[in-house]
Amino acid sequence: MQDAPPSYPIVVGIDVGGTKTHLRTAAEDGTVTDHVRTSSGWRPHDPEAAAAWLAALVHEALPAGTRPSAVAVGGHACETPRQCAEIRVALRELLDVPALVVGDAELLVPAAGLDKGVGLVAGTGSVAVGRLSDGSPVQVGGWGAVLGDEGGSAGLVREAARAAWAAHDRGEDPDELALGLIAAFGVSEVPALGAALESATDVSAEWGRHAPVVFAAAGAGSALARQVIAEGGRSLAALVVRLAQRGVAVDDVVVAGSTVLAQPALYDAFAAWLAEAVPGARPRPLRVPPVEGAVSLARSLV
């Protein structure tokens, strides 16, 4: 019978995003190594395939014969506790080490060095997560660009198009927002925006990449664009309100995402609405990679 590979004091944290995956190993002596690759092949709705994909990443990152002490994963589109648990069980069987799998937004609070709070992401999409006093996870938002994701880049573009259509129906001339959208989608007039949006094959990505148009129009004086951004901030604050209403502690709200942290107008709108709706909540922009939260969770398993 072949002996099992030796165990080493190395933990592995993995942040699987929608487009890229960040794996970090942390040794007991403080040595940290990072590995970044695309998320192509990540299939979170197939637990066996997802676990095999994660195990392959771990094997690629560690020297031959090395087994980590623990592995923790924050997975994009890992949407329910049951789904995450099924991946965790399969991953643990493959690696034979303690493992934890959570949604990627759950990495934010531990990445910020906190034991509790809310993780809010507004990148291409938007979602907020927290935990009840008994440790049960709660997620709100994250329903995709067609139905939700308000405050994310794709949702902002969707709402900007709606605002442009409404102005057109009122008989108004195209403003900076409408003209920007027309140019971005390569159409000749406002009514044609509908077909352009509907023809997208990857809705979130294709809509979301045009979000800079909304912020540029606001900077150029578009009242419509400013209203879209303000409502986006309000929608993000509403996610925190929903968590509070369900019993989640919302004293600290750790904020991450390529849209909200890159666009001060959206972040300021979110912070202003949050202060009004939940006066005791403190927004905290995340200044470290979310994968640090995965490393922290992995250490807690050892």
C-alpha cells in the first residue's frame, strides 16, 4: 500500500472570480506565493467537476508530493449553502485535507481582518452576504444582469438604457448619456438600443463593459446619468438593509468590486444612502486582495 504524501504547514486560499482565479499559498514561515489564471472551466453547478478543477489548481501550485494543511475557496456563482457544501465534500475527498467552500463575497469580511460583518461586491454584478448569530449564511442580490445586479456595471448600463428610452418617449433630444450609449453599442438612434442589448450573447460582460459611458456622461453634465448612478448607490445600500432586516449584524460593511471602488460617484452615493438607511453601518473599502480572506479561512481550519 502506497503511503500518503506528507503534510506540510502550508495553507491554500482560492478566490474564484467570474473571469480570473487567484490562488495564494501561505507557509508557516511567512512565505506567500500567488498564482493567477483565468476561471475558464469553473463549473460551480457541477460539484464533482468543480472540485476536480480546484484540486488540479492546488496540485499545479504546490511542489510534487506536497499536501496542504487546509484549503479554503471563495467561489463565484456558488450561490447556496448546499451547493458550496457539495463542492466542499467532493474537494475534501480528492485532497484528503480540511476544506471549506463559500461564495466569493464571503471572503471580504475575513480579508478585512473582521470576525463578522457584511461583504458587498459591486463589480460586473452586485451581491451582499452576511451571517446570522448562529453562523447561518445569508445572501441577497446577485440575480444577474437581466433581473437584478443593481449597482453593478451591467445593471447600471441596463438602467441607463431604460432612462434613455424614457427620455426619448417624452420627446426629449438625446443627451450625453443617450449619445454615449448609441456610440458604445454602435447603433444609429435610441430606439435601436433595445435590439443591441438583446443581441448580447454574454449579457453581463457585454453590457457591463459599457459602464464607463454612464460615468463619463454624468461628468459631462447628464442629469439622467447622475440619477442612474444615484439609484445604483441606493440599490447597493438596499442590499445591506435587507440583510439587517433578516438579522445580520451590519455594523461593518466591507466593500469590493471593480465598479464601486473605481467610481467615486457610485461609492459616494452608496455611502450616503447607507448612512441614511442604516446610520450605524460603517462602509469599509477593501484594500487587500479578497484571496487574503480565503487564506484566513484556511488557517482557521488547521
